[in-house]
Amino acid sequence: MTEVVSQKMVVLDEEVTDPTHGSAPRSRPVQSYLEYGLIPLDKPRGPTSHEVVAWTRRLVGMEKAGHSGTLDPPVSGLLPIGLGQSTRALSLLLMFPKEYRGVMRIHSSVPRKQFDSITKEFTGEIFQRPPQRSSVSRQTRSRAIYELEITESQGNLFLFRVVCQSGTYIRKLVYDIGEVLGVGATMVELRRTRVGPLVEENGLVTLHQLSDAMFRLKAGDEEPLRKSILPIEECLGNIPKIVVRDSAVDAICHGARLGIPGILAVSEGVNKDDTLALMSSKNELIAIGKALMPTAEIQAHKKGLASTTERVVMKSGTYPRMWKTHAKPAAEAGVKKSG
């Protein structure tokens, strides 16, 4: 369901993790698996994204669920739905490019050479004003179109594939192409096929499949549910990571900034202000942070703050409290409790 992304890590220290606390994402008990899970849902045409999330929440029996990247009612395809604690990490998916496949109809015929020439002009940076029926302010803004290709055509109908920055309005893109062509264009159909490391070709989950998995779970069979839901850790793609000591985990869960003594490994090539995934030794996502120094400085120093903690994902108490009781946890994570 996800595209495998490997990262080179710079190892600063080695430490054996305590097996009595936390768990490797795929080995979590089923309730925790749900709590830190993400569903790569295949949204059908018709309902709103909000309705689909509400149905999903009822199906799995979770109090909290949310989606990343709204799909309009007529649009189908990949709708990432986070459950429980994983909703706190959904903002990471907005950092990734998205891929769509759709059908465009131009309102009057034009020479194919002219059509292809105009279409190519819509790659790179473009400017869009969100449509009237949108959830954001209607201010003109720039968006990146990484790829735009016509894969098939018949008459005035064109099948296209587009890879774009998050927040791009494909219906508006089609409309603008029609305006430049001078004949007008309408989007007939659209389907989202990729969000970062989540790829349609690797399998999406329908509401019917999810309902069946929950029915099987009640009968004692966890396997269908574990196949339908991904640990949030498998959806991080190429976001740089820092692996922290067990002794620093709970302090981060209380909002602490991460100190260099608490780091076991860091991704190569981290720059100051980069968004980071703060990970445990068992590959659990603890929190989302922002780098306070690049990889080279983290390697070169033994003290100092390496990352802020912007958004905590892991529940506090998952690992034991090991920071000093007289010190504020927000000061620095990475110093073991003395005595």
C-alpha cells in the first residue's frame, strides 16, 4: 500500500531498547494498531470526504478520525484517513506531491499540436485562484505542477495524468487550459492515485472491505484488519528522521525539545528548520519536530538542542518517565534521571 523509501542514517550511539515499553508498529496489539493507524481508503464518487470519514469512524468504532486532502463529491480515489493518535500526523501528508488521473473535454476542436503546446505551458509554477466553492480564502496563489501528460485521446476527450503540489485545484487547472486554448474545457472525471508514499497500485481499501475486516475482527480474526490499515510510521516517506533514546521518549511526549544527548541516529542531509519525524528505537513515531541544527552540527557537538517538538503523536506514559523531577520537561529531552 506504500512505496518503500530508504534513508541513510548517521549513527551517533547505540543502545538496546527496553522490550517492556512500546512496540514495533506492526506488532502492536489490535486496539493500539487502530489508534496509530491510517487507512488508504478508496473514496467512491458521490459522498463528501467528511461523510466518508464519519462512516469510517463508525465502522471501526473510533472516537477520532480525520482525512488528509479533501476530495470533492464527484472525485474518487485515495483518501488517507487517520485514526486516533495518527490524526496528529496527517499534516505530514500535505508535504508530499499528489497524483491524479482524469478526463478533460475541450468544447471545440483544436489542432493537436496546438493542444500539446498549450498543455506543456502548465508545468512548473502556475498561479491559481481557488474556486468559489472552496474551504480556503480566494486569494491568488502559486502551485507547482511537476508532471502533466496526455496519455490517451478520442475526439475532444483527453485522458491526462498530473503530479502536483498539495492544494492544487485540478478542475481549475483544466478550466485555465481551456481558457488559454480559447475554446473552453471541462473536467469530466477525476481520480486521485497517489499521495506521497501511498500509491493506488499497491492497493487501496474500500468501505466494504473495511466493514468485512471489522466483522472478521469480532470473530477473532485480526489479519484482514491489519492488511487494511497501515501503521502511521509506514506513511512518512522521505521525511527526515531522528531516532531517540528510550530515556528521552516520555519527555518528548510532554513537549520537550530534543537535546543531542538523547539522539541515537539522524538522517543524512538534515538542514536547519526542516520538518522531522522523531522516532523511537522500535521505529514508533513519537512526535513531529523542527530541526534546530543540521546533521553536521549534531554530529560535531555533544550538547545543545537539536529539535523542537511541534506536534506530539505518541501518548505520554507509553515509555517510563526518566527526566529529572525538578526540571521542566520542555527544557531538554535526553538526560537520564539521576539516581
